[in-house]
Amino acid sequence: MEQYEELLGIFDTELKRGTLTLAILSQLHSSQYGYSLLQSITDKQIEIEAGTLYPMLRRLEKQGILVSDWDTTESRPRKYYVLSDLGRTLYQQLAANWRNQVEIMKEIIGEAGT
């Protein structure tokens, strides 16, 4: 049973890894700062830790998928992120790919009788 739990954890992590990026992009059509994004994602029952989110935001920004802007009007400065033009286009295609993949998997899993 220990091997089962270990394998399940590995495969579950692999399954979630790609969907996490899509989930984050889906929430950035309007500007959000890191903590508000974290709350938004976790409120939707998607598990993510700050230690995963913030490096991902920096990577997506470096890739040109996100743009950021600092808001220094409050006592605590916040960095806001939003999809760039490239990010919006990329998100639309990834979402379409995801929907297609879901339909294919429904057929495959349905055929397996599980």
C-alpha cells in the first residue's frame, strides 16, 4: 500500500502541474497581486502554495506572458500582474487545447469502463 500511495502522489503531482499554469492564466484577465491571486485560486479548490505561485509569476513575466506594475499608493507596495497580449492569445489556445483534451479523455476513460 505504501508503494501505491507514493505512486499516486507522483502521478497526481504530474497531472496537476500543467493545469496549474492554465488556472493561473485564467485568473489574470484583470490585474491581481500575488496574495489576491493565491486566494482566488485556493477559493476554487486548487491547491497551490505561495512558494510555488510567486516563482511561477516571475517566470511567466520573464517569458512575456504576464506584465506587472507596482502600486505604491498604499502603505504596503503591491506588484500587480495581468496577461500581456501574448498571454491572452496563449491562454485562449491553451484553454481550447484543454477542452479538447478533456473531451478525448472522457471518451478514453469511458471506454475503459471506469
